[in-house]
Amino acid sequence: MRKLASIQRIWKIEPIEGADKIELAFVLGWQCVVNKGQFKPMDLAVYFEIDSFLPIRDEFEFLRISSYRKNDILGEGFRLKTMRFRGQISQGLLLPLGQFNELDACDEIGTDVSEALGVRKWEVEEKITTGGTIIGELPIDVPHTDETRVQAEPELINDFKGLDYYISTKMDGSSHSISIDDDGFHVTGHNYEYKNDGKSSFYEFVNSLGIEAKLMDYYKANNLNIITIQGELCAPGIQKNRLKLTKPEWYVFTIRVNGNRVGLKQMQEICKTLHLSTVPIEEVGNDLPSKYPTVEALLERADGEYPKGGKKEGIVIRPVEPVYCERISASLSMKVVSNKYLIKNE
């Protein structure tokens, strides 16, 4: 579960060349620009991740000019995104623990204080891009597709020790899924299930390729209870179309059969059978930490461009065969978002 706001220890402070009033503070695998002298190494602080949506309260009012946002889903607040100061990127927000009275009894590293401080994840309305008529929440076998960032859990790198792994391209679009269970065929966005009434652009895409019939044939032929296919919908009008596509494309990144994620080979075989595209597989290897031992090494690996020239969002790393990870209470997986992408697009 992603911790949007948590208590963390600052492990390093570094100066910023030419800056008299600000410096860099390092927490987990992130770096934040802070006021000079505000923190020292080993201090505890409240760390707010990028994509957090902070409530309207006095402690956050200094963010109003740069970060105030309002939408129909979340109301008013302050959205945190990657910023740049004096040539240095700042990823999130660090504030002194003592600034929040409700956290007086909190001093355990890693404590999730998102709910206590009213912090939510920034979301925009799906109807802006691909929506449609909402008929319910996500079905039980369609999980939210938020991947853990390696900067938030640097120790995930070591969890890949000795494992066969693969690196896929993180496509810059909107997460959409299809599934079949005892209740029939489902088409969903990131948060909701949609009706087949001609108003959902993804449902129209699914219909145009005859995907429902193909998936139902596979479901019956293999005597399945549930099958879920999740992918990234990329198209003109979605995320500024950074892949520079002329028509919609859907790139599969996860398949679940009877409630369990399948491995790379089986995912590719199912997609071949159904005539679907997977996300591009950039690399397959063994023992990830021996090749990419640090967050910095993976950030460098994440840089690149899409085939038509847009900055690549980053990469996703998974074991070739699924492995449960206690650290994130889910199948082992992590994303590395390119800093060059963040600087250009945020």
C-alpha cells in the first residue's frame, strides 16, 4: 500500500551550488529541496510523496501559489509534483514532525500518516480522457494498477537478488482493464466499471477489435473461473499523446488467471492467442542488484525516448515468474519513473 504521507528519517543533507537559502535533503530514495538549516542528518520528518493531494490547512498555505488545485473529485487542495530549484529536482515535500500536533505520539519510522493528515492521491476525472457511463466500482479481481516507485522502497532492489527479471517500458497513457467472471464481461478504467453504451472510448476500442468474443472463447476453452487483462491505453487525447500515436493502442502489462498473476511467458502466449500487444520488453536478465545496485543506476536505466521521439515515462521491473513480496504485501514489482520525463512533463 502506497504511503502518501509517512514519518521518515533524513539520511543526508547536501548543499546546492550557488544557493544561499536552500539545500537538498535525502529520504528513502528521494531528494527534496528544503530551507537551509531546517533539517540535519538523522532528523525525523513527515515526507509527502509526489502525486499527494494535501488538504487546505495552515501548514500547507505556502504551497498556494505553486500547487493549488480544484476538481470535482477531490475538491480544493494542494497537489505535489516534481519541481526544479536551481537545477535540482525536488520530489515531494519534507516538513518537521513537530509542525503537526496530531502526530505528537508518532515517532516510528515508516508510520503512514496519510489519513491522520487528510492526504489523498491526486486524481483527475476519467471522463476527461476515456470515460463513459459508470456502472460500479472495480470488480473484485481488477486491482488498482499503482506500482511502487523504487525511490519509495529502495530495498525492493535487493528483493530481486537471484531472480530472473524483465524490464518493460512504462507506457504513458491511462490504465484500463477487461475481465470475465461469473457475472460476465467487464470493462474498466482506473477506478470504475463502464457501460457498453457508446460513451466509453475504451469500450468502443474493445468492440472494434472483437476482444470480448475472443476472451470469452479463451475463458471457456480453458475452463477458467476468472481472467483479467490489464493494460495501458495510449491514444490521441490521452496524457498529451506523448507516444505521438495516430490511433488508439492498448499495451497489456498484467494478466491474472483465476486470481493469480501469470508470468511473462504465459502473458505473452495469451496475448498472442488473443491478438493483443504487450508492453515492450526491453531487457530480460538475472540478479537485478548485481547489474543495477542502486536507485541512481535504475534512474539512469529508466531514461530514454519512445519510438517517435517523446520522453519515455520510465520502466517497470518484475520477476519473470511472479514472487510474493512481504515488503509491499503484493507480487514483487516496481516502477522507475525517469527524472528527465518528470522535469519535462510536470
